[in-house]
Amino acid sequence: MLRKEDARLLRGRGRFVDDVQLPGMLHLAILRSPFAHATIVSIDTSAAEASPGVKAVVTGETLKGLGLAWMPTLSNDVQAVLATDKVRFQGQEVAFVVAEDRYKARDALELIDVEYDVLDPVVDVRKALEPDAPIIRTDLEGKTNNHVFDWETGDEAETDAVFARADVIVKEDIVYPRVHPAPMETCGSVADFDPVEGKLKLWSTTQAPHAHRTLYAIVAGLPEHKIQVIAPDIGGGFGNKVPIYPGYVLSIVGSIVTGKPVKWMEDRSENLISTGFARDYIMRAEIAATAEGKILGIRTNVLADHGAFNGTAAPVKYPAGFFGVFTGSYDLEAAHCKMTAVYTNKAPGGVAYACSFRITEAVYLVERIVDALAYELAMDPAELRLKNFIQPEQFPYATKTGWVYDSGDYEPTMRLAMEMAGYDELRKEQAEKRARGELMGIGISFFTEAVGAGPRKDMDILGLGMADGCELRIHPTGKAVVRLSVKTQGQGHETTFAQIIAEELGIPPDDIDVVHGDTDNTPFGLGTYGSRSTPVSGAAAALVARKVRDKAKLIASAMLEVSVADIDWVKGSFQVKGDPGKAVTIQEIAFKAHGAGDLPEGIEGGLEAQICYNPSNLTYPHGAYICVVDIDPGTAEVKVRRFIAVDDCGTRINPMIIEGQVHGGLTDGVGMALMEMISFDEDGNCLGASLMDYLIPTALEVPDWETGFTVTPSPHHPIGAKGIGESATVGSPPAIVNAVVDALKPFGIRHADMPLTPSRVWDAMRGQATPP
Ligand code: MCN
Ligand code: CUN
């Protein structure tokens, strides 16, 4: 089925936050810190206030008076809405101007005079905990270092024991650099506070409208029923639109102060330097195996750069997200991880860019170290993986770090990818080319993801349980409206959720309207991230449709004048058993439910239902990726020649949309593996503040993707579906890096860090790998 939303999006009729125009609307611009670390000595706003068209200039001091200078982050830290004491990263919010238009607001920013006293910044994460490191979070009482948290998973003693009896141990330092999701649409909001009704309407770029509304209520002390959060069309989220940014709060303040609607829309540089980054994990990985290549255990030590505020958006009990699945798709005897997270003078964030809550980092770690092991054992990396896979009869499989994989059948997925690639032929071709001095590499990655957070007993964000509501109403003529708590940012929910309902009720998908992204008109739920929409809300949609069907059955039995036990559900209608000619369609039942005459005793009129679905477990999609690269020995430029991706997301709802999700994620992978990285100079200046410096892939850098699939349904999901939205972003970077490292094998190279730009590959070829 083609995407329903494309009728409007392809004609330029989408309605994004920046399309919202309200009568009398004013525009907000933010003054940001030019320094990574500096004390604010004074701020003079008088010239800005006198600038033409300016309606308000607000600093942190003003917010302090209102008790709004600080706000909670999604990770139990606090973040400055506007800096009061000092600035902690370049690009941090210092003051804002509200003016008649965007230009006047921006011009006035230049007139704000801030005197800073520059402090030494903490830029190198490895030095953040040194005793003489400057302390960033002086706002936190008694804080005497830059430590955020320590976290540990698995069993250290058991792991040490398997390492002690291993024949081979391979150790590698692996860096997953700081990257940025860079959605096409940047973040923004329009706030409209009506002082008479006491009601706030906020259009904003949010992936989680309900969670945001509850937090605004708690932070600003506004009554929750007087806040309406609307996420209209979103031009890509990729996790960038999960956190609450100071800009959203400032537009609310701006509207309250001026009594007018206020729009804030950040530009590309603001987005790149100040909003939620991704990754930034420095990982020491060790793998232990027998001489025959049976993997015994993995251990890792991670140093996590969280920036100036811990603004990660992970379930409360999971400060490192779902990094705990770093044991991957392999049946190990023991595993252990120790992590330390630190503050640095950089923008906050951490969970973004299709990471499945940090499974990107976990999969990169395990797939890279398994390849390093193959190198040491002189074993084929495909063979090594096949030898260590968790076997189908072991599911549900409990990992050594406490996760229960719901289902999986890895070998057929791997074999299909190898067959599509022509793996043996490729190896032959590679051997011939190597003999001629040509650099060709073949890289494999095999991943298992954990997506679909909750269940609520284990998972919550700031105390809000991770479950999702869904409401379904069938109109008298048999058309329907379904209301979701999740929010699409391009994934095609308006199509796929209609398909789920259609499949359950036999109503054509075009007759089903999907409503989402408006807290006044949808049931409560935690929103879209971690590919949780299909696993959680998709389940809710199937179950709410079944609830409606159960009621329809009672009405059908009365209409057909037979007992409930004597009717069958067959594609959109209830039929009398053994007499298919006697039947009523769901549309006829819907009319009867609203129509003249009596309904059976105890049955209320109408045909609708509502549900709140609390998943019993996550879903665990998997996939096998094979990448073929050629490296130009003269320029060290890497060309991805082929990429084979076989994904297993259980039951597939819309194959075309899945294909699109995979293509997008694979393109992300090429970006991260070969060109993307946010870097800083020693003063903490962000060097990737525009798309001229922060490179993202285009059609020129990607091959024609070759995709395939296997289907291993989730046993606990009502339709057996698992998530797919982040799989390819998670799974592709290691395949590409493994391919590049494989191509460089003649140079004796076992590891090289992303992004594998020509200069890094060049240095690696010359045995002088640059420190990351
Ligand atoms: N789908 C399907 N069959 C399945 C699983 C999924 O047809 N078995 C369909 C779904 O119905 C949905 C799409 O594939 O239309 C993605 O579903 P799912 O895996 O449930 O992921 P979400 O809808 O929760 O999307 C979130 C995920 C995340 S977390 C990021 S980050 C990301 C991604 O989706 N951001 C995206 N893909 C994106 N795609 C676009 N275009 N824009 C983004 O911002
Ligand atoms: Cu980690 S990015 Mo998506 O979960 O919104």
C-alpha cells in the first residue's frame, strides 16, 4: 500500500511547525554563548530593548525570578533554560528577544552586551575526571568533580574466570564518535497562551507530545488540562525531537510575557551545535575465545561523554540506555560492562540518531571485536559468527546481562545475506585483487536489537510508565477513526496504523483516519522513539480493534438471530457457521450499533473501544548485513560498492515502508562510518556548525541497496511484529567499518576508528592511525 500521507507531503501541503501562522504572532531569537565555559559577569539588554520592533528581551535573571531558570532533563538532572551563573557549552542559551519578525529579533541579539569571564573548558573526555579538571556543574551542591554516574552490568568474577581459561583474548580500543541526527526540519515551536482561558497551545517539533505536556505541567506549574501540545507534520526526528529544549520553554515564556503567540525556529547551525547529539562512547573491548573460535565472554569498559547536562532520554533504570545488549547475537558464557559517564563542556544529549537507546554503540562494539577476533584466529568472519549464534531452540534466550530475547532464527538470515552477496565468489574476487595490489574489503555485521520500551514495571521516563493508549471509533457508515499516542516523523504511521486496523476489522485502510500528535485529541502514551511505535502502539491498535470486533460479534449474533457460538469472523463480516450466505458486514454492524431499534440487552449503542497497552517484553529484531568496499590506494577514498541487508522484523505490515526505513538507516550508516563527526577544538569551539563541515551522505556516496528479509514473529506481540525504524542505522556502521578494515588487511590493520575519511584511511595505511 502506498503512503496515505504522501498525498499532502508530496504536494507541499504538509503543515509543519514553521507553517503555523497566528494573528499577531511574534518571533523569538536566542542569544547563544560563544564560549564553551565562562562566567557571566553582566548582561546589558538596554540597546536591544530599544531596537525597532522589539517587544521583549529576557535573560536568565528574569527567569530566575519566575523560578524558571532551570528545568529537569529526562534523566533526572537539571539543565539551564537560560544561563544565570555561567555558560557550560558553546551555543548554550543566554538570553532571548521577542520581536515583530525574525529579522528584527535576530538584529537585536547583536545589541545584547554580555561580559564573560572565560574559564578553562573540559573538552577531552579522558581528562574530565583528573583532579585538576575545571568543575563544570558548580550549580550542583557539593559537586567536586565532573562525574555523572557509574553503571555496571553482567558478572565481573564470572567473566574474569572465563577470560582466565581462554586460549585467545583480543583487546581493542573502539571509539563511537559524537554525531548528530541532523533532521531536515530543525527544532521549533509556536506558543500561544490565552490569559483569559488560562490555556496554553504549543505547536512543537516533538516525538513525544504527551510526555512533554506532563513535564510542562510539572515544571511550569500549569494545569495539565490547560496545556495542548500539538506536533503537526514533522520533517524528520531521528531522536533529535525527544528532549525538551530550552527553546520550547522560552517560546512559552515569550507568549506569557507578551500576551501574543510567539514562534521560535532554530536555524541549522543552532541545531547542530546545541541540540541533542548522539553516541560519544569511548569503549575498551575485550573478547575471549577458544582456539577453535568458540566465544566465551566479552568485557568492556566505557567512558561516556554526556556533555554539560545529563540530557539523555533513557528509561530511568537504564542510564546507559539498552547498551546492556552488547553481547549481541552470540551464546556466551559470561559478560561484563563497567561504564563511567562524565560531564564535559559540550552540548547535552546522547540518545538520538536511530540508536534504539544506545544499541548502536553496543552493536558496533560487539561486531567490531568479533571481527578483530576473526583476524587473530585467521578465521572467516562469517564462519566465526555462524559458529557462535544463539540457536533457535534457545529462545526465549536470557543473556548474561539480563535481557530476554523473545525470538530469533539467525542462521537462515545470515545464509540468505551470504547467498545474495555471493559471499564465496566475493572472497575469490578479493583474493585475486589482493594479489594485484588492489584494496577490496568485505564486511559483515549481524545484529540483534531490543525495541519497544516498556514494560512499565521496568521502564519509565521521569516516573511515567512506558505504555501506550489507543482509541478506535467506528462511525455509523463503517468508516473509522483511530487515535494514537505515538507520533510519526516520517515513518508513515497514517498508513501503517490504518493497515493494522484494516487487517483486524476488514474496513479498507482508506476508510480509516489516523489521528496523532495532538494531546487534546489522543490518549496518553509515551511517544515515538526506540522504534517503539509498532511494538507498543501497533499492539495497542490490533488489540483495540479486537475489542471492537468482540462487541460487533454480540450485535451480529442478534442481527443474525443465532448464538455467538454459532458465528465465525471471516474477512470483514460475521457469518453463520455452515451457512456463509447468512452474514453481516462490519459496516452493517456499525450502522446497527448507531441505528434505530433496540440493541441486545446489556449492549450500549455505538461501536468504539479504548485500550492502554503495556508490553510484556521488548521485541528483538535482527539482521545480517554485508558490505563490499573498494579503496583507492592513491587517494585512500572508500567507495561502498555493494551493500546487502537482510532484516527480520517479524510480521511485516508494509513492505514498502520497511524498505524505506532500511534505505534511510543504511544511508545513516554510510554517513557515520565514512564522514560524520562533531569535533571540537581545544577551546571547546564546535567545528561542525554547518553542513559544510558536518558532512552527511548524499545519493553520490551510497550504492543501490540490496535488501532481503526473513520473518521470525514476536511471540508476545498480538500480530507478531517487531520494530524496524532503527535497525539499519544500528546494524550498518560495523559492516562498513569491518569492510574497510578487511580491505586494509594487507597493511596489518585490525582496527580503525570512524569516520573513515580519506585522511584517516591514508594514515592507517601508513601505520600512523590518528588518535580519535
Ligand atoms: N513497520 C512495518 N512492519 C514492521 C515494523 C514496522 O511495516 N514489522 C513500519 C511501521 O508501521 C512504521 C515504520 O515501519 O510505519 C517504523 O516503525 P517502527 O519500527 O515501529 O518505528 P517507529 O514508528 O517507532 O519510528 C521510530 C524510529 C526511530 S526511533 C527513529 S530515530 C527514526 C526511525 O523510526 N526516525 C525516523 N525512522 C525514521 N524515518 C523517518 N522517515 N523519519 C524519522 O525521523
Ligand atoms: Cu535513539 S533515536 Mo529514535 O529512538 O527517536
